Amino acid sequence: MLTPWNIPCEANTLRGQLKHSWLENQICIMTTKNIMSSWQKRRKWPALEKEFDIRIKVTLELADNLADGFSPAQLVDQLRSFAQLSQGERALIKKAVHEAYLESSGIMKLQAPLKKTAQSLGVEISRLRDAWKTKSPEGEGQVKEAWEQVSIRAIELLEIFKALPTGVVLP
């Protein structure tokens, strides 16, 4: 996908927030040793309780918006050179540019893996949240296993985020 000038767009801002602020800095940075130490000390993990579910939801919304989120069609209304055209003419240009982008970029091939991996991570986060509440010695194995699955799914999702564009895609 061609993003030569990293033309900013909301989808890229969201991709960056999810990739950096969430996956890299809240999940992938953690080790099993850190997690187990926190669980053994009965520390609360507020992000696990609420924030991670919100991040999963936002990731699924990003997946639903892939077709439009990185489309160069959004530039037609922003570029001064198109301002003199009628609304109908701009609509025709937007349609042509958007169709060329969808055909050449392959962006929609990322939608299903993004959704599936986000949903899988959501399931594993729920398992970890349930295990985190376990106080018995048997809970240690549950927390460790659940964390390892969260970690695996987070790395898989991170790889998909790396494949997403870093701005408006040009056909």
C-alpha cells in the first residue's frame, strides 16, 4: 500500500493509539513474571477490568471502517483544487478514487484477520479477568495460562496493526 507522505487520517491516529498506547505499552511490555507477581500481591489491574474491553471494541470498529478509513476519497473535500467543482463532480471523483484504492490496496484482506484476532484477544482477556479474581493456589496456573494466551493474541494483533497503512493510501 502506498502511503508516501503519511497523510494523516483518523483511522491512522486510531491505529497508532491502539498499537502503541495499548498493545505495545500495556500488554506486550508485560512479562509473565510481572503478571504473576502482581496477581500474587493481589494488585488491582484497572485496565484489565474496563479499558481492555473498550480497546477491543474500538479495534473492531476500526476493522469495520477499513474501507473508508484510509481511503484517499476523503482528501477530495479537503483539497483546495477541488473546491471549485460541483458537489456532483466531487462525488464522482471520490467514487473513482475510492474504487481504485480498494482495488489496488488490498486493504479489505486485512479486515477479517483484524476482526478475528481482536475477538480472540477479547476472549482471552475475559479468561484472564476471571482467573485474576481467583484467590486459591490453583488460580496461579489459571492466571499464568490465561496471561500466556493474552500475550500470544496481543502479538498476533500487533502484527496485523503493523500491516495496516500509516496514513491515507494512494492508489
